[in-house]
Amino acid sequence: MNDAYFLKLAIDEAKKSLDESGIPIGAVLVKEGTVISRGHNRLIQNDSVILHAEMDAIENAGRLSYEDYRKCTLYTTLSPCPMCCGAIILYNISRVVIGENTTLMGAESLLVDNDVEITVLDDSECKDLFDKFTKKHPEIWQKELDKVGNTTEIKKVDNCPIDNG
Ligand SMILES: [Zn+2]
């Protein structure tokens, strides 16, 4: 089983969200080749402010040990936002596979700066799913963007204490 296989499972989760009239973003957490949890964006379904797909998958995995988190790869259909990157960094998840980052860019550089290995698959199905949703429901998506000040990238990069030379 490879990255494409696990990303496909994350895409299935994104579709599940769409079926629930939610935002189509999905994620799965994989430990040493075994799926340990799945999640999808539940902001609309649960009237939540934190249940992004990645947070949902991490939450659904339960409370793992440091060693277990280190062995995990998180697959997500869309570039993760600063909140999700924060959880990934906090729990020392060692690798993140991202479906795509062209429809929306997240805080990937935060992951790289914190030694998280990232792989971007540039997957067309992930792009289509998200693109179709934002075009079909621009009012729903704009409302989400408004809440976060119109960006899911890192804020105030210039003030970032990390010196990359
Ligand atoms: Zn997020």
C-alpha cells in the first residue's frame, strides 16, 4: 500500500462530508501501514470551530503514545491550516501527505520548519472535489474564509522567531 492508496481513503472521507452537506476535506491517520483513524471536516455538520479533517482524524485516533505518534503519517486531501499544523507539530507526527495545495495553501512551511516530512501529491480528484464545492457554494466558503481573516497561511511570517538563515 502506497501514498496514493491512503490518499484515496482520505478522499472517501471528503466525499462523506459532502454527503453530509459539509465541506469536502478528508484525512486518515496511518501507523506503519495500518489505518488507525479517519476523519473529515465537520464545521458545518457539528457547528464546530475546530473539527477540520485533520483534527477529526487525530481526535478519532484517541490518546496515543509519543512513540506511536512518531510512527504516524497523516494523509489529508488539502494543505493543512495553522491549527492542524500546530496539532501535528505538538504530537510529533513525523510525516504529512497532502492531496493538493493549489486551491488553498495552508501552513505547510510551519511543518517543514519543524522537521515534519511533507509530500504533496498534486492530486486532481482532491482539487476537483474542493473546487466544485467552493464554486457551487461560494457563500458557505466565503463565510469560512471571513472567519479566519481570509487566509489559512501563517500570519506575520516576518515576525517568526525561526531563523532559516
Ligand atoms: Zn485545519
